[in-house]
Amino acid sequence: MQSKEEFDKELQKVLNDELPAKGGKKKKKKWKKKPLLISAVGLIGLAVLILRAFGGSQETAVPVSPQPLSKGSVVESITLSGPVSGTDSVDVVSNLHLEVLDIVVNEGDSVEKGQLLATLDSSSLEREIEMAQNTYDLAVAARAENQRARQAAYEKAVQSYDEAKKASTRANILHEAGDISDVEWETAKHAMTAAQKDVDSYEVSGGRVKESAVDSQQVENARFELKNKQRDLENTQITSPISGTVVRVNSKVGRFADKTEDEKPMFIIENLDRLQISIRVSEYSIGKVKLGQKAVISADILNGKTVEGVVSRISPTGEEKGDGSTERVIPITISVDSNDSGLIAGITAKAKVTLAEANDTFVVPISSLVQDTDGNVSIAVVRDGKIHLLAVTTGVESDFETEIFAAGEEALTEGMLYLPNPPAAVAEGMPVTVPQTAEAGTAEETAVAETAAAQTTAADAKAAATETSDASQAAE
């Protein structure tokens, strides 16, 4: 470090070289163009440049503006947009090709579960039900008649078997006595066997013949058709499956129920007492989203106000983002906390989800982090007029700030000076100068800043003198 006395001597030497000695005359020089006039200010500048040249062998200090390290809060969040809807929403549709006779609700009406929405023309359906009922009745009667006939045939087969069995037994006795021929004996045995097969052809349980599978199927088909028609008749009275608000009516009186405007549902019912926002989160960020995380919701309709919400659902599967992107997104649902939030279903809102939060911790701008080729992170601390790279690790990170922790044995302390925007070529031991106006954390750091500022002044003086001398030589 150059002392004040050495600076004064070098400055005086420069002045002596430019001014004539006592009693002597300064040798005039010939100028090819206009003579170069050197004022007192120019002489001082020349001296400053010369002094800078004399100090050129030393590493030039870089001016910096450090800040004292302090504690604060940092919040990591993600902001996405999505449509607002009711927490419970249903599309009321009808597959009946029947004319709409009456619609008893309008958009905006509140309805209860089971409340009538519309009535369809059921006259043709009632006739179809009568036909289906007759078909079913006939099928049941036919099954009963066939069952009686089968039971009678079975009982007759049993009776025939009993008689054939007795005849076969008597034929055996007579054959052994030689009273009948072998042919008569064989005939009696075959008759009994045939009667046995006839009895075995019936499925019997407890002496009763089981119903025919064909008859039973015909009855079930007729029953199914009848029930479908009856259910369709019930569906001609279209009711609301939930309690909520009618948000859309896409049908009109005189149209067929299954032919609505643009193939939309006849009615859309939503529970607007509690609203929710459907958002799709990138697969790269979904790992930080958890159930129960808080969200701040904003929308144009709120006129600058915000409402609170919470992550209430995370889909277990992802889906395509669309637009030709290979990125996958995961749907999540954010429930709005307030019942009178001012939001309405159908609009788009923004939700800022808080992913992580840290309080009373060391916080620095992300721009202050210095990373080496090995991925190690540090901050540039100003100490004794030089840069010291203090190793750190990061924690919760917002868009502009990050939480830091000491990575080594050296601790972080409040008030220590660091660079929020270090130079691109910052390195350990780099000399720096700190303006006297820079805020210092300790008396020692303040003294360092003042000394560094004095060094800068002397160095600038030398540089200025050198530049002026070079300019003078060029003019000659």
C-alpha cells in the first residue's frame, strides 16, 4: 500500500518535469498542428496517469458494492391458470328420442336433489310398455304350461319304467324256469333299459322337473324388455341428481331430448356453494406439490383482490400436454376456502401454490451465488479488501431469492459483507474497492472500505497521468 508521503513525492516529481526550473527557460518544441495547452487541471490529470502507470505492476482492484448479510423469509411457489367450476358438477342427459313437453327451470335457478327439471312426451312409451307387459305375461304362461307338460311326461316315464322293471323281473324268473325263450327274455330287459333312459332324460329335484332353459330365457328376455320400458317411462320425468345451481340449459320445448344444441347436455348442474380450480402441473414440478398446500387465487373479476385456497386433489396419473409437446402434465384441484369469494364458475383464475416456506433464515439474491466447474456453490464475501468465496448450500428458493446455509466449518453471520452481483470473473483473493457510502456490518469492515477507497484514488491518479503523458507524446 502506498503512503501519502510517497504519493506527494511522485506528484511533485511530475509537476517538476512539466514546469521550468528557476532562472531557466523551458525548451520550446515544434508542433506540426495546434500547440497542446496544458492547464493546471491537465497537469494534475497527467500526474494521476503517471502514478497509475507506476502502480501498474500491482493487480487492479475491482470496485464493488457489497451488502450486509441478513435474515428474512423466502417462499417457493408455482403459479398456474385453470378454469373455475363447482366442487360437484353433473351433466344431465337423456337418450330417449322423445319430445320435450315442458322445461320448468332456468339458468341460475337453485335446485334440490330429485327436483323436476323437464317432462318428456311419454304417450308412445306407454303403449310400448303395454306391449312389453303382454309379451312378458305370455312368456310366463307358456313357461308354466310347458312345465306342467314336462312334469306329466316325467311322471308317465317313471310309471312306464316301474312297469318295465316288473316285467323284466318276471321274465328273469320265467327264463330260469325255461318257460320263455331267450328272445322274450332279452326283449323284456331292453324295454326296462329304454324306460330307464327316458326317466334319466329329465332334470329332477325333489321329485319336480326343473324348468326348461329355453322357457326361462324367454321369460327373462321379456322381463328385461319390460323393465327397460318402465325405466324409460320414469326417465321421462327428468330430475336433478344433485343439489346445486342450473348453470346451463341446452334444450328447448318441442325438441327431442336426445337432440340438444351442439350435442351438449340438456342441463348442467353445479354445486356453486364451494368452488374449485382445475390446474394441470408439469411433470417436472409435480413432485413438489402436496395435498394441503396453500394457494393464493387471483382473477380479473376480483379487481386486484385475492382469495385463499388449498390443494385438495392430485391425479394419480398424467396426461398429454398437447400441442405436439412430449411433456406430460398432472391434473390437480384447488378448492376455494371462502363461500363468498367473488369468483364465478366458468372463468379462468390464477393460483399461486406455496410449495415451501422458510422464515428467520439467511436469504440472498440468486444472482449472488457463485458456482464452480464441480457444481460447488458459494457467495463472494468482502474481507480485508479482498474476495473470499464462502461455501454454501441452498434451501427454499423463490424466483429471485434463495435460502442459504454454510457448507463448511465457516459459519454465516449477520452483517458480513457479500456481493449480491459478483463480477463474472470473481475469484478467491481478488482485490476489491468498496465505496465509502457502502453499508458495513462492523467497524473493521468500515475501515477496510475506507482504506480500499483511498487505494482506488491513488491508482486512478497514476492511470490518469500515464494517459496524459501518452497523449502528449502522440502529439509530438
